[in-house]
Amino acid sequence: MISAARPDRLQHVSSSSRRLIRLMQSLNFGRIDGLVVRGGQPVLDPLPEIIREVKFCSETGPRPELAIDDFLLKAQVVEFFDQLHVLGDGIIESLEIKHGLPFRMTVRDPARL
């Protein structure tokens, strides 16, 4: 469930988060590797590596939402940005994208005792 305290619309997130959402929508299916996170925000300069998945006999082009200026964020997007805030500073080794949405991520964490 989306909390009122968390951004729930595209226009309510930071510019770097909006750029990342647009990148995910453009990719549609694939991975984003080596995404740097600083202060809970994605760093897109330099851009991370993109691994595009091509599905035959299926629509793999960009999401139609790319043409919309503002919309409600899906629960997966809100949860993903919650995870970035928890991470704080770090690198997302791999962020899997399905249907333009974050699906799964792997993060390299230092061992802590």
C-alpha cells in the first residue's frame, strides 16, 4: 500500500528518480547494471550499463507511459525507491526490469557483524 508520506506520482519524485523511471520505461524488458545510489537517490551521470532483452513475437519497445507527463506510480516503483532510501549509498549490481517496472535487484553490501 502506498503511504501518503511517500511520493506517489511521477511529478512528486526527484528529477534523478524521474529520469530513472523514464529509463526503465524506455528499456521495458532487460537490466540496468551498476546503478550508483547516493543519499538514497539514483546517480545517472555517468549512465549505468543497459542490457536490453529482446522478446520475439512480443512487444519489446518502450512503454506507452513515456508520452504521459504525470501518472500514479505503481507499487513496485514506490517500493524500489523505498529500497534506495534504505540503501543510502551504494551500487545496485543489477536491476531487472519487466514491463518497464523494477522487478528484482541485487546489491553488493559490505559484510557487517
